[in-house]
Amino acid sequence: MNYEPELLFALDSLDEFSDWKNVYNVTGDDVCYCPICSGRVKLWNGQNKEKRYQKQRCFHHIDGMCSQESRIHFAYKTWLLDPDSMFKVDDQLHTAKHVYLEKTHQTSFGDYTPDITIETTDGKTFYIEVADTNHKTDDYICKWDELGNDVIEIDVNDQLSCVVSSDTPIFKLIYSACDGQCYIKKYVSKEYDNFISERKQALKRQDLINLKIRWEKLDWFWKDMQDFIKDRSPSSEDKLFISFGSLMYDDQVWIYEKIRNKSCVSTIKEKMTHKLFDAFETEVKNILNMHPDCNFEYAINHVSPLVYSIDISILFYFKEYKCHETATRKFKTKLDVLYPGTLYEISNIINELIQSYNQDNQILQNILDIEKNDYIKEIIPVSTVNTEQYTFKEMSLKIVFQDYVYNRYIMQDIGEDVEHIKYVTKRRVHKKYEAFKKYALDERDNFIFQYAIDIDPCLKTVVETLNKKARQISPLLSLYKSEGHNGFIENINDITFYCHDSLDKIHYYLNLFFDRNPIKRFYIDSDYCFNTGADQLNRDVILYLEDIKEKIGILNFYVDKVNMCKNKLWKAHLQGSFISGKDVLIYIELKNSHNQHIKNSVHLSFDHNCEDYSSYVEENIVSTMREMMDGEIYDFRLMEVND
């Protein structure tokens, strides 16, 4: 196709001694010659004959116009024919080593024949397009992506000034192989520039090899989508989805976001969302496959148009029981598909699950080490249902204890306990074992003793006499219950006679119970049955109850004293339900200068042997109150009361 350049320079003759002329040193009557095609030219003064438009002053062909071929050959012989010809691209100087005119290069998108191919001394390859009205289309961008070399443009008319001044020519970069961008927008359609070029720009920070692969796939998708829009045949639709499926997931979502509201693809939108869901599942599987040593299960649920729920579990076995750690997350999206960033969050979830799984393995190993003790028969989950409903760290375990009780050669079950897994520790399990062992031995001793009573009339008489003595002591409890002291005496709810048999002696003792827990044991000598020892037992019980009565009175006095402080910032109370045979708790609360409530407790002993129990209680309460006042600005005497 012929092209009419706006020539700013011309030759005054065609011989070898011709001079260059510009538009300002000739007149309208002068005839000059085009340096490109050698055709005759005259000065154009900037106004056409009908005076409809103006253009800059330039030389205008008289006989014809420059052809594309003439411009290619002019560029070649002027700037690239000589060895070591130099040119600049983006301020970088290059030297030509090999130059080929209209050399054809094969690509999967079809053949590409640039006007000139240059190989430089620094190992680069450039494709040169000589400026023409017939510009390249989007199809050429796909070919350039695949070939992977820069493309430059020579506007012969613009470069004539370099010929006149003998300067190094500067060529424009059309296409950069480094970022896949076309910098002269006339070479691409607006749709391609807004669609594929924008995506390439977002990806340019990736490594070059993978980047070029992604560019090529995007170009193929663009081509297949144009084909589908043209004919809408089943074969073109299949081809479109094949190229769509070859894209990375984030590219697929980006494309879907761009085209989902376009009427031209409305017929395939639903199918595209299904493809995206399948692609997301594939990505999740790929992430899970990165951890081949772990057994994962997952479920993706579309709970609402814009909300997805994803459950991921890591499975492992504790004996024959299947256990798991599970994480559930909900993801909200502005589209009806999951964002690529969700995959990053899933990776984090999986890493957290693996970390939790490693902790579970340590817990499991500790449990197996505890199970190695001879007194443990087995430690297993409570049930299969329990392991299914709860994660490993939330489930409960059944611990079965065993020991030699009736036979020194055969172990038997002595009890079982159900504990939350976090409480299954060596110390705690051993303490449970000791309690079960004691109970089992007591049961055994009681069985043996009852058997002995049945076969020994004399022993039976002794037991009946001791029970009678115990019943004589019981009325003492009624006296103290009727007076009542902060609920303590009221909760002494039983006085019971016990005995057990050892190999050499029968032992007798009397227990006082508080809230079903023994708080005091009085040992009984067997001669209590036949002399005045029972009277001494009565006195021992009375003295103990009087001691409790006095100490509870002292405790209540100091609790009242704290509550009556003038500043009204203190509160205290004594809870009888916390009293055991040895310890009692006083709870104290302070409202500090920041209007915060600070709480603490004072631990006191019933068995404290000091002569002045009042001083003992006061010292401990004051010490605790001073600790609670640390850092406060108040200045007053502690336990100051109203008169």
C-alpha cells in the first residue's frame, strides 16, 4: 500500500553531489526529489486547494507516492547496511551484526514476517516494523509474546533529520519482551489493551519464563474468545473453555470479573462459574498435596450467593479410633466465585492445622507413656461418637485402672475415670490411681472384716459394743448444729464408726464428715470397749467442736471488720462451703482508684497451733490487703472501722 509521508527534507538533485533542502529554504516553484523513493516533490505551504484543512509545511509528491518497499530499503541502506551500524532504543546503544529483510518467523499463532530482523553484537534480536498506515493487529501481539524479542518501529520521515545531521538514529520501542507491553497503542485494539494488556502489566514482576507462559495462555484465550463471539458454535465454545482451563486460577478470576456482565458471554457465564469452582478445588488439592505425610479432608459449601464455607480436617488414628483437628472458615466475596487470595488464607489454615497436629502427636505420646504404667489397663476415647463430634484437643478419654487386690498374681479392674484430654497428666492420673487403689483396698478389708464377724462370735460382740459407743457420741452433734456457726457445724452431717483389718491387728476409728468429706479422725483403742475409754472419746470430740466454734467466731469478727471500713472500698466474706478440716478461705475485694475491682483470697489453717489465733488471722488479712493496695494513692489505716 502506498503512503504519503510528510517530508520535511528533500534533495535538490539526484546526483551524488546533491544537497539537502528543508521546507524553509525553498520556494513553492522549486522542484526537489524525495530521498526515499527519488520521486519529484514540491513545497506544500500548509493549505489544501479547497482550503478545508491545514497541515504543517512539507514536501508533497508530484508524480506518485512512496511505497512501503521503498521505505524499507531506504531504512536498510541508510542505517543498517554498513557493518557496525549503530542505533539507539530507549537510550541503549546497539550495534548491528546481522540484518535480514522480510525474514519469516514461525509461531503457534501463525507466521510472522517483520520488515527487518536485526541481530546485534550484544546478543539481542530486534524485529523492525517500518511505519505504515497498515498497522499490526492484536494477532501480532500474540506472536511477539511467543517469539520473546523486542519490536521497534522506524518512522523514516521522522528519522531524516538524523541523516541530515549524521546523528545516531533513535528507534521507537513498540513492544517489550520484558513486560509484554505494547507502547504504541495504534498497534493494538482498545479491547485488547483494556483486557489482556492490563493483566500483563499486573503480572510483570514474576520471573520471565513463567511470565511468558502466562502471557501466551492469555493471548490464546483472547483469540479463542474472539472466535467464539464471531460464530458461537459448540466447537468454538469448547475451544474457549479449553484455553480458559489452561489459565492460572487468579487469571481466570480476573477474566471472569472483567467479562461477567458482558452480554456477549451471558450464555456461558454459568458454565464459567462451574469451571472456576472446579479450578478452585484443584488449587486446594494442589496445596494439600504439598504435605504428603498428612491425611486431609475438605469440604467447600456455597452457603449463600456471596458467602462460602470451607472445612479442612487433618485425620490421624489413636489406636483404632479416628481422630481429627478441624478448621472452619467463612469467606465473603463480591463476586459469586472465590477470590485467589482465599488460597493464601487456606495455606495459612493448613499450616495452623499441621502445627496443631504436631502438638497432638506430642500429647498422644505423653498419653501412651502414661499408659505404660502397670496400674493402667488402657486409655481410650470415650466413644467413636466423641471422636467424631470433637477435635482431638476437645475430646474426653476413659482411663481404666487395675491392680493386685484379692490375688497377688492376677490384676483386676479397680475403677475407671473419664477426663478431658488436657487433664490427662502423669501426676493427675497417679493421684486418681491412688484414690481407686485405696477404695478397692477398703472394700476388700471391709469384705474380709464382715466375713470375720460372721465366723467369729467374739469379734462380732466387740463391733456391736463400739457401734453402741458411737451412737452415744452422736447427740453431741445436735448441740452444735442448733447453735450454728456460719454453716460449718450444720454441715457436719454424720459421725460414723469404721474399722479395717490388717495382717496383725484390727484398727478402729471414728470419722466426722463435712459435706461428705472426712474432716477429723479419732482413733479408738480396742480397750474402749471394756473400760472408761469411751468417756475420753466423748471429751475429744467436744474439745474439737469447741475449737472450731471459737475459730469460726474469730474469722467472722475480722470479716465484719473489713466490711465496716470507713472508706467503704473493701468487701470480704467467708464461705463455709470451702472449709475443709485444715484450711479456710476469706475472699477480699477492693474497688481501686481506677474504679476497678481487685479480688484476692486469704488462706488460713484451722490446725494453726498458735496461742493467739486472732493475731494470726489479722496478720494474714492485713498482709493480703497491703498487697492489693500496691500502687494506690490512698492514705488510710487498713481495717479502720466506724465508731
